[in-house]
Amino acid sequence: MLNITGYTDRPSARPGERLDFKVSCEGGAQSFNARIVRLICGDDGPDSPGYKAQPIDARVNGNYPGRKQATDIGSYVVTKVPAEMPLAGGFTLVALVMPTAPAKEAKQTVLAWQEAVADASGRQRGLVLGLDRSGAAAAELNDGDGRIAISSETPLLAGRWYRLSLFVDAQGGRLVLCQTALEPAFGEIADRLVEAEVEFDLRDLAGAYVSAAASVTLAADRRRQSSLHFDGKIEAPAIFEGELDFTAIGYPTSKKVNRYLSWDFSRDMGGRELRDLSGHGHDAEIVNLPTRAVTGAHWRGETLNWRERPDLYGAIHFHCDDLYDMGWETDFSWALPANLPSGVYGCELTTTDGGEDVVPFFVLPPKGKATASLAFLASTYTYLAYANSHHGYEDALSEVCYGSLLELGPAEQFLKDRRDYGVSLYDRHRDGSGACHSSWHRPILNTRPKRAIWNFNADLHIIDWLHGIGQPYDVITDDRLHEEGYDLLKNYHCVMTGTHPEYHSTAMLDAFETYQQKAGRIIYTGGNGFYWRIATHADWPGAIELRRGEAGTRCYELPPGERFHAWGGEFGGLWRSQGRAPQKMLGVGFVTEGFDASSYYVRLADSFDPRARFIFSGIGDDERIGDFGILGGAAGLELDASDPELGTPRHALILARSVEHSNTFLLTPEELLAGFPGLDAIESDRCRAELVFFETRSGGAVFATGSIAWASALAHNHYDNNVSRLTRNVLKRFLDPEPFA
């Protein structure tokens, strides 16, 4: 049962570094037990090697007080309003907005000026401009003694830009709310001006903001954590002195008006801080990773790249389910011992009411050193991309895709009702827009042992096999490879990937290519690898950004003009679309997927080439390769094949090819220029996995399996099978320092 969950402050550490563990007893347990283990195998299925974990004698092992920790979910902007803001003569709040879910069960906040906490008498004064439950522009004034509300009574249209403004007339005692459509749809103009006379004393309101507890927020109400979130885009929020006349789109007609707060979201696009352009110092912080580098109200397709015209990208897209950091307090910290071996580790968390969680983390060797000649690269960025995915059970076509009924495990059942654990890069936000960010600062419940054989748990099959054959190894990670580049790889004779190394940054690909050029050996033990480009930012450690475009197998497609990363400005999408297809480096690339059953490989003529003799030592000429395993075969799930036009070296040997896949295996979209019959594995021989080997000019080599399911067959018959034997043959030669000819 998931009565307890936890996470670490980062995915990887080295001996001597400290990891912070953050735990929440979701079931209400008053205490929990923690134990550090080294993870060997996470698959506890009936046909698997079984769950294997070696206890570690760690000083942090023991019992701790339990509590349920709260999470502040949803993105917003917040700042503190200084006391010297002289607004007693009246002022106007204004913002351009494009709602993506106008009508909701709860009201939505666009711009608020309010006390963060109630005073001694329980009063909590504030002013809010936003949308009511129907989706109409609305405003509320709470002076501590009562609430005054006003609405345009005309719901905004989803996906359309509007200017919302609210004039607070202190002397006349009135609120003036204006909702103006900036791009009328088919002549339907949702434009309404509402005036209402109210009695209030602005000194009561302004006096509340003399204290440090007063703040201006954007896209959320901060009176009780964050709530009443706005879903959609906001641009050019500001507070002006007096009542203003506006141009057709956005800004006051007079340039001499006094601004007391003004933020321009087109500046410092990837950063976490917003500078106040009014000169009053109302700088702000962005919370929970809303989406930047999105088109604003002025964009008309003039450019698709925000770096060319940042003024057209002055909006931020906020979501009620954005999440960067759950913000849980640390329950205990562990300084990793100097002699702790590199490997995959976990912290087992248990409660007396049956709660159990295992929080994984990765221990690298000391910086600049290798304690083995083989490095296993843990795909931490891929784990992050799939983190807490809701896609499998929220997509109506999932069962068609998988060719079977869905089975929801404990993690899926928990996440189905717990959006506060964040979304994956395969999910849509509640407003229907695609998710662009994923963060490590939360429990990632599908990156755990005893879960589905996918990503992390599938990669542990490789770790188990290495232990089973007695092969020493170091563990390195995507996040450290991105930070350290080639220096992380250079001390290893061979680097072995996981089953699904799908997501890579530019720095990671550069490091791999340098390693390959300097005689490095790569064993690609997976499928659908080196596929999507991602980005990171120093202001948001532990998070990645993805921009899915018009190519690739994808769960959504971002709107036009929003396919360049906010973090660094690179064009997002497939590496294939950037001229760096995986076939160039690995010999194979993604061509098909299917999830009903896995199959096997048959040897091809190239497998009898003298250059490949070492690979097939001890394997018969007619043996089916991988006609067994936990998934039914070694060729399955997602498959890669060679393609000389995309860069497979001309001297590469195509050793074996998978056969007998079902009609659920279809060619990927990027393999097609048009749709036509005959695109499934029964009718098209292009739907297959291929084993590929080639040498590099520097004396290195590459071996690729082209299948995610390959590792699931390694342990069959106690590691005595042709998949294990073939992989071991390759590994033995790749660890031999003798250069390849």
C-alpha cells in the first residue's frame, strides 16, 4: 500500500556527498522505518529473478516520527508590495489573458493584491481580478468587514486573447471592471464594461499592505497556500496610477502614466526571477514551473523562434497542476560513506499499517575516478520524462495501443486520484495543453522496484545480470553526464546503456560523440534511444524541459511557435530532425512499437562475417536469438533498425533481425510521408528490430540490440541462454583494451 512515499533532493550522489530524504506518511502513521539497501533486481513477478536488495549498514537506518506533508501545487508568480506604494488616489490592475479552461468548479485568479495571512481579528484583506466559475471576468474586494464582488457576466472563450482591467476608484468608491476581446471570433465579441458603486475606505485596504505579509500574486490566490489557480496565458500584468484609456491591444495610450508594478515575461526567458520595470522594485519569483517561451497576444506567425522576436513571446502559460518542488521538509540526511561502492541504491520506507515505498538513488564513483572498466548509464532523464505518468489510463485508446486490458498497479491507482504528485511529459495538463516540464523534487512512483517492467525496473534486469555473471561495474547517470560531459566517460573502456535511453541533451550527445571518437566502446542495450532533445536550466535544478513538435511518436503536439526551448533557445523535438539521428552513432534508430507480445531474432548473413565471430561464439547457426524471457521474447516493446540514409555506417554489420511481430506493431510517424495500407508488422518487414555491430576509425566499436525487451531475457535459465551469452561475448571483447581494426 502507498501509505508512505518519499523522495531525495537529487537523483545521484558520490561518496562524501549528502542526500536529503523527504517522507510523507499518507496513511496517517505516526512513525516510519527507514533502511538503506543496494538494489540488484526490482522485478518481483512470477517468472522473474525476484526482488533482490542487499542491506547496507547505514547510520540513518532506524525509526523516525511520521507526518503527512503538504504540497503547494499549481504555478504562479508572487512578490511583496512595499509600504511606500502610494495608491490612495485610485489605481488600475490590468493584464492580457488567454484562458484555456474558462469555466471551472472554482474561481480563477489573474492578478491579486492581498494579505498572505489573517490579522489578529481574523480579517484577511485583499483585491482579486480574475474569472468567476462561469468563466466571466470578475473582481472581488475584501476590506476585512465584508466582500464586494463584480462580474462581467459574459464568459470568456477558451483560446482567445482578452484584456482585463479593474479600476479601483478610492474617492468615488467604485470598482470598474473591463473585459475586452482582442481577437473576436466570427464576430462574437465578448466585450462588457461593468460599473458598480461600492462603499469602502481605501485606507483600510492600503494599510494592510504596509506589513510584510502583503503581496501581489499572479495566477493564484495565496491566502491559503496557493489556490484558485488560473489555467491559461497571462501577458503584461501591471498596476497603474489612476484610470486609464487603452489602445486596441494591451497598453495605455499615454506613455506618461505612472506604473507601480510592471512585469515583462519576454525577458530572462528561462529564469526564475522577474524584474519589475516600474522602478519600484517589485521583483517577483516564478513558482512551480509554468511554461515560458509561448506566443503572446501580439503573435501572428511572424516567427516561430522566440529569440528572433522576444516581444511576441511576452506570455506565460500557467497550469493548476504545474509542479516543480513539493517542498517537503527533510526527515533525515545521509552523508555517503567514502567506501560506498558505486551502484543503484534505495531507501526502504515502511509503516506499521502496511505502507511501503522504496526511494531509489544512484551512487557514482568519486569524481574523476573509475572503479571498474565498465560504466552502466542510468537513464535518469528518461525516468524523469515518464515520472508519475497518467497517460496510460487517461488515454481512451490505451487498450487498443497495448493490445490488452489495462492493469492498474498500486502506483497507478494512487496517482489516478493524486494530481498533486505532478504530471509526466506524456500527460496533458488539466486544461488540455501538453506538459513541457518534469522535476525530480517529488516522489516518482513509477521509478521504483516492484513496478512494471519499464525504464527503471527494466534497467535493473541489466544490473541483476551483471551481478549474475560477476562483472564489476560503475553506475553513472544522465544528469551527471549532462553536467560533466566527456570527463565522466573517458576513464571507461565501455559504456552500457539502459533499456530505454530516450531523452538526451545537447551536452550528453556531444559527450557520447567525443567518447566514440576517442575509441570508446558503446553497448546500446535498448530501443527508442537518443530520440528526444531536452534542456535544463541552472535556476531549476533537477528539472528538464521538452518541446514536442510535429514529428515523432507523441501524446500531444505543442501549438505553432512554441517548439523552441525556453531554456537555452534550442529547437525542440526529435534529434533526427536536428540532423543527429541515432543511426549515426548507434547504427539503429526507432522504427516501430507494440506492447502485446515480444518475439525473437534470426541470424542474417552478416552474422557469419569473420568480424562478428566473437559475438556468436557458442551460438548455433540456426538458433533463434531470444525466443524466451519474461516478456515472451527479447525483441519487443519498442524496436530500432538500421537506415543508411539516416547515418548507419556503410561498414556496419546487420547481424540479426526480429520476426513474427503482431499487427499492433506499426511504423512510427517519422518513418512515413503519407498514410497507406500495409504499415503493420504482419504486412511490412520494416517493423523489426536489428542487432548491429560496427567498428570506429579510432579503434572503438558499437553494438546495438535495437529492443527494449532485450534485457528481460538475460536472466532466463539462470543466465544460461543465447541472449546472455551473446551479450557477454560482446562485453568481454569491448572490455579488452586491444583496439578494433
